[in-house]
Amino acid sequence: MDVFGAISERRSIRKFSAGEIPREHIDKILLAGTEAPSAKNRQPWKFIVVTEKDRAAMLQEMKRGIDNTKINGGLLPGFTQYIGGAEHTMAIMGQAPVTVFIFNTEENYLWDDADVQQKLFDIANIQSIGAAIQNMLLAATGLGIGSLWICDVFFAYKEICGWLGEENQMIAAVSFGYPDESPGPRPRKGIGDITVWR
């Protein structure tokens, strides 16, 4: 599959089969991530791969974070209306044989104060990490592996970082597995609606 085919065929998968992903395919996906461009070639990404043996512990931390948000608002007191979505995402993570947590090694916890220069570096680093994640999604698609880019992990930000022993800034997680669904393409805005030529 060429790159345009992978872009066109990639879907956010929310139902995974029980099939195990070969280690060499995970390695290829991670390698694709490392080949993304990055600001000043800082390569600010770090990947922590959670497989089936630690999946139950991961889900326990996710649940603990969601429960804490329900009780006291957690880090996201204004987002409690999205708890149901986070719980649904947790169930999807429970189906996936692999979940990769992606961290920004150039920045600490999300709530740390930063000056303007550091904020600008952080924006550039997050763009770089976004490119790495997209490379991983496309590589997975090319290997016939489904993926789901997850930001609901922020409902358990402290809990997951503590469990993983990470002080770097968590950016996202991606669950990978063989798809057990074939969703069609989502509606997209037209190029003419979003592009200005000067």
C-alpha cells in the first residue's frame, strides 16, 4: 500500500479482535514514528509500550483516574460531561493487544509553569510528536493493523504517569490491534472551504 492509500484507508478503530500483533510489526510502527520530522531534530518523543501482561494494571489506573475525576474533578473539572466517552475509550483499550503511551521528553508534567520561550519550544515539540503519531498510524494501516489515537488518557493523567514512573509530559496514547470493524470514512471539509490562496 502506498502512502496515499494508507492515508485514505486509515480509520479510527474502536473494535479490535483478540489477535496478537507480532513484535516485529510493533517495532516497524515505532520505527516509523522515529522517522518523523522534529523541530531542530530534537526527536522529543518517548514511547512506552503496554502489552497484554500489563493491560489489566493499565486499565486499573485509567479507572482510578476516571473515578477521581468523578469525585473531585481531577485535572479536568470542566470536562466531567465527557466522562462517559472516557469510560468507553477505556473499554476499547481493554480490547487492544497493545497500547503505546507517547511522552514529550523536553517537557515535564502538564501543570508545570513555563516561560514564553519554553511554551514556544513545547508547541514545536508537540507538533513533532503529532507527526510521529501520524507516521505510526499510517505504518499500522499499511500492515493491516487498526489504531485509535487517544486523548481520553488525560482523565487519568497523574495516575498513568505515576504508574509508568514518568515525569515527562504525556501527549497521548495509541491503541493498536487487528480491526474487528470496517468503518467508512468520516465527513471531511472540502479543500475549498478551508484553503485560502494568496
